[in-house]
Amino acid sequence: MDNKLFATRVQPAVPSRLAGLFPVMNYPDAIKFTAGAPAESLFPADAMAQAYADAMAAEGNHTFQYHTVQGPVELRERLAQRAMDKMQIDHVTADNVMLTAGGQQGIDLVAKALLNKGDGIVVEAPTYVGALSSFDTYEPTYYEVELEDDGLNTDQLEATLKQHPEIKLLYTVADFHNPGGVTMSLAERQKVVELANQYNLIILEDTPYRELRYTGQSLPSIKHFDTEGRVIFLSSFSKILMPTLRTGWLVADKAVIQQLYKLKEAADLEVPNITAQAINHYLADNSLDEHIARLNKEYKVRMQAMIDACRKYLPAGVSATKPEGGFFTWVTVNSAINTTDLLYNEATPNQHIAYVPSKNFYAYKDHTNGMRLNFTGLTPTEIDTGMKRLGTLLTQAEQII
Ligand SMILES: Cc1ncc(COP(=O)(O)O)c(C=O)c1O
């Protein structure tokens, strides 16, 4: 086919941001810090199978019929309650809750609803690669704001907004950042809402890891501080239940959700009823909080193993963020080291370890001395062994530069 026939958003010469993120490595002693996947052994598989059976028993053949773009009101009511209880968002009703095909569709629909070609969007540097892959298709102008230990740099955000008051959207992962591992402080949460009010901005607060806190105190969501309907709060069942449910949910003003429903109908007509009903039954008959507590207990041990291993094995001059939850640690090495080259030339063939190199997490792919390490998919022993190898690798790399 003639490439000119493709729209600019899918030019064949431009590779997918998500393709090739995880290098193939078949060594028996391979240790992969790459995945962003939850631990399969912790899936509530039996309870979920029962929930699907209950959903089918309750509605018979009608379960499998077309239903609505909104999905079951009972599920949205439960999520509205959860938004008030756990996220500290006030006055949420079922009408403020929209079900999406994973958090990913929430990101995509919000971007589609707001961004015309060339419109300004602020993203953290680094940011979630899947969000970039979605945003790219709307051909925005990216403005990057540096991610620090307490979340994005709000001074830099303010300066950017002052210089480009036409910017429409801020995308942020405030809790246990992917890939940064850090959490936005209370003060910064308040500040971003103030700036959004001042500069007429929408904030997309993406929170798939929010309830996976292993140490420290939970903070109110950014949406908690929203008084003008500017914050869209987005969550997902992928990390706390199972990714295959492909179910996310967002909380926003009804006026925003109405526009998003138009786009969802155009994209996939409606929420898959069987899945939404199964989640509803799961939530009615099981304690999601107890399940999350089990996850947090296990993941805490893995996170601690990662923090200990970073201290033990990473050479001086290499820094690692210290997460309090979520899935990831972010490591920054000497700026003369290119972590993509290091991955393919040394880490995988010689040390049999893999990580995701930093360039993938930047809008302009121009930061080459960082790496994302996942700790939830490995045992503490694997983490220790793999990090020892990474320490050796980085010590050697520092000697060569
Ligand atoms: C920050 C962030 N947002 C959204 C998603 C999308 O997840 P899902 O579509 O499975 O809910 C992910 C998945 O890794 C993520 O890390």
C-alpha cells in the first residue's frame, strides 16, 4: 500500500512507542525488571470465576446482549462510593463515574476530547509510555516538566504555563509514578489545582497504582482539591484485580463525561456487560480492600528487597528513587552512559538482565541515562541477584566512560 494513504498519526516509518519495550531473553538465568504486570500468583482467580458465573446466572442470555455505553448503574454506584471513601473526592454519584476499556482508553478518550492537532499538553519527564502513544495520535505539542522526588516541578510548570497560556491539558501520575516511582506531595497537589484554575487547564490524574501503598500515609487525590470541575480522576482494575478485565473508571463532571460517551460510542459502542457485571458481583461478595491488603503485604517485601539492593549494589554516583508503593524504581546513571545501548550490548547478552531504558518515557525520546526497574514481578532473591548483576554492569560501564 502507498504510505501516503495513511494518516500522519500512523506513518509507517514511525515505530510504535510500545513495540520492543521488553527485549526477548531466553537464558535460563534471565532476570527481567521490565514488566509493568501484576504478579499472576496473586490474582483472585477463583473469586473472579465465581463472579462471572453469578453474573451469568443472574441475567441468563440477556447477559450477552448489547446493553449501554454507561454500563451497570450498580457498579458505577459502588465506584462513586469508593471515590468518596478512598480518593477523598466529594459528592460523587453514578453519573460522575464512567467505565472505560482499561485506564488506557480513559487516557485516549480524554486526549481525543481535548486535543486538536498542535494543541499544548504538559507531561511529566519521564512519563507513562502508553499515555504518550495515545497522545501522539492527536498530534499535540508536548511541553515537558521535570519529575522530582515529590512529584512534578511546579515552578517549572508555572513558568511553562505563563509562557504558553494556550496549553489545555496536564497529564500526571501522582501516586507511585510509572516510571518514576515517586509520589506527588500534598503541597504540589494543591498547587497544580491552583495553576489549573489560573491558567484554564484540565488535569488528567492517572492513578492505577494509588491503592498499592506499602509504607507511609495515603494522600488525598488531586481531584480532592478540585473546585471548578477541572480534574479528571482516572483509575483501573488492572493492577489491583487483573489486567484482562480491561476495565478502568474515571470520575469527572457530568458535562465532561457526556462528551467522553460520544467518543466511547464511536470507538466501541459500550462497556462489555459480562465483565462489568462480574466486577459488580466480585465487589458485592468479596472485600476488595482485603484483597488489596494481601497484595500490599507481598509487594512490600519485594519493594524493600529492591530498596536494599539499590543501596547494596549500585555504584556511587548512580541514584535510585525510593518508592512507597506501586511497581517501579527509577535509576539515573552518568549522563555519558546510554542505557539503550547498554541494554542491548551488555545487560541482556552478558548479564542476562533487562530493564526498560529511559528514552521510551520521554515525549522527545531525548533522555538516555535512566532506566525503569520493576520489582513486583520478581521474588526478593531474584531482585537481589539481578541487582547485583546490574551493579557489576554499571561499575564496568562507569570505568569505560
Ligand atoms: C500510569 C498508567 N496508566 C495507565 C495504564 C493502563 O493500564 P490499563 O489500561 O491496563 O488500566 C498503565 C499500565 O501500565 C499505567 O502504568
